[in-house]
Amino acid sequence: MRTPLRPLTRRGLLTGTLGSAAMLAVGGSLAGCGTKGAQQTEAGCASEDLSATEKKLAFSNWPQYMDVDEKDESKRPTLDAFIARSGIQVTYTEDVNDNNEFFGKVQNQLAGCQPTGRDVMVLTDWMAARMIRLGWIQQLDTSKMPNVSANLLPSLRGRSFDKDNQLAVPWQSGLAGIAYNGKVTKELRTVDELLTRPDLKGKVTALSEMRDTMGLLLQSNGHDPSNFTAAQFDDALNKLKKAVDSGQIRKFTGNDYAPDLAKGDIAACIGWSGDVIQLGFEDDKIKFVVPESGVMLWSDNMLVPNRATHKANAEQLMNYYYEPAVAAQLAAYVNYICPVQGAQAEMEKIDPELAANPLIFPDDAMLAKAQVFMALDEKQEREYESKFQQVIGA
């Protein structure tokens, strides 16, 4: 399904709900995350699975992140088909509006080894990593998810926060790279061009999501954003600071750069693939570019929290969404990167043009340039976020 650009996309909600300064304040308040009573262990916080006798599942997700029937928006075709096939009644709630906000909803329960009332929740890499670090997430039984084991994209296996692929299953993924409007500027190929080219001065925006902007700058310096030192981070930050001080970068944004790019009010930006796909449907002069130095890959992940009592039902749901035909149907609606191998061939039956879109089905060359940002510990998270906020003026 082709949808017009949504006023606030799922990825934009990462920073749009609280704003950068508020997000830092929330992040700063998490200093107690590692204190006694918050950290849990599998042995110390055991979870009972009632799936054998209770055919139900509570699923928390982001808004506009599930396919709906164009004629009846109360219907969700892929989810309805799962319910019909499995007999598992799914309570589907769109109550993840921001990673930090959601963390605040469930923090007290998970810190105290209490149920959250949710069996599956979908959170972005860095928040998934934080919850895994705190011992708040149940280990999955991969033998019950053969489709996930067989079909998960290689680029999403063995991530730093889930080396054995037993805790987090990608729901959808996306890229952070460069975008430009060909009506108002010539082609861009590198981050350095974006930050220094004279004709772009004052016509550039960058993302207030630290991991995406700094990941791209680390790559542009020849460093690996999945494994970098504090000195390498500082080098990349100094590069960003120069672009800010010179006036090259006009401002830092959530996904509110999208209408400005569409109108030509800005010429180029650091942006997200999902936004740019939607803009490109309306105007083919708007392009997403994988910089020569690399691109950042992020995912939103299905997680089973501690004390959730329907883990086997959740595993059945995860396995279902890794059937290529189901994954293709979902991807045709949400327009993000599909994490399922084999879905591209199924998409050709639905929409050949979407099947050929590298921002939904990246080719091997694009994925070879993609990196996931390094999982940070609490100290690193506070330190790097604080430094970044000082530079972007949040």
C-alpha cells in the first residue's frame, strides 16, 4: 500500500514526543538503573509460561506499524490471519509512542520483578539493549521459531546487545543516511560534502537522534560505529561542531525535516529511509543516499519482558511474522526495511515496484555498508548523550 507522508512517522516519534532536551533529562534520571533492586537476573526473576492453557497474547507496538485494511481500518489482515490460524487471541495496543516514555511506563514493574501486562513489546535497538543489560527480558526458545532462525537477515544477526539472537527479534528496520532535494541542489555522495559544501551552507539539517547522526560521522572518519573509542567519538563530535559553528547546519530535528525537504526549504539532510521513501512517492527528485563511508542500520525489536506469562504464544507470533509472505504483506503497508529473507520474492506478487525498492529490500552492497550503533553502558550513554546535546544546542 502506498500511503501519503504521515504527519509523524514511527521513526520520528523516537525524538518527537519528548524532544531532545527532555529525553536527556529522562536519560539522566536513569542513573539508578543499575542500583540494587532494579537489576534482575533470570534466576532471581523467574517467569511462568501459561501459554499451554491460555491462548492469548498482549502485544504493544508503535502507531501505524501494522498493516490495516484500506476499507475497514479496524481490520489488521496479517494479525487477523494469525489469530484465525493459531487460535491465540491477541490484544493489540499502539501504546509505544517514544522509547523513553514507554520505559517510564514499565520501569517500576520490571525493576521490581512485577508483570507489565504485556507479552510482546516493540522497542528500538538502544532501548532493547538497555533492558537486556538490566536483565528485564526473557530469553527466547529459538527452536520454536524456525522461521526466524532461517530467515533473519544476516546483517541483523549477532548484534552487540544480543550476540546469540535469543532476546530480541527485529520487527522492522530502517536506515539513517543522507537525503537531498534534486530540485534545489546537485547530487550528494558523502557526509563530508553535506557538512562542508559551500552551496549547502544554512540549508542542511541533521537528526537529534544521537546514534544516527554520530554513527554517520564516525563512519565518515573511517571509524566503526559498532565498536569505537571515546577519542573517536570526540573526533566525530568536533567535526559536527565545526559544521554547527560555521552555520552549515541550520538545525537538528526529529522527522520534522521531511516537509522542509519536500518544499525545498532545506536542500539536504541526515534523514531516515522510511520518510524519504514516502517523500519519493510524491516527488522523484527527492533521493536517499547511502554515503560512500557507510550507513546506519537500526531496528525495532520484539521483546518478551520478565513475568510475561505467554512466552510460547509470543514465540509463535514472532515465527509467523518471519514467514516471507506475511512479512511482505506487512512491509507493503509500513514501507520500512523488511528484516525477513525471502520476503522480496513474495513482494513481487504484491507490488513489483516496492519489491525493487532498495530502501525496503536493500541489496548486499548496501547492507555491507550498514552498521548498528554500539551498545552503550549507562556511563557511556550519559556521557555521549550529554556531549552531543551540548553541540546541537538542545
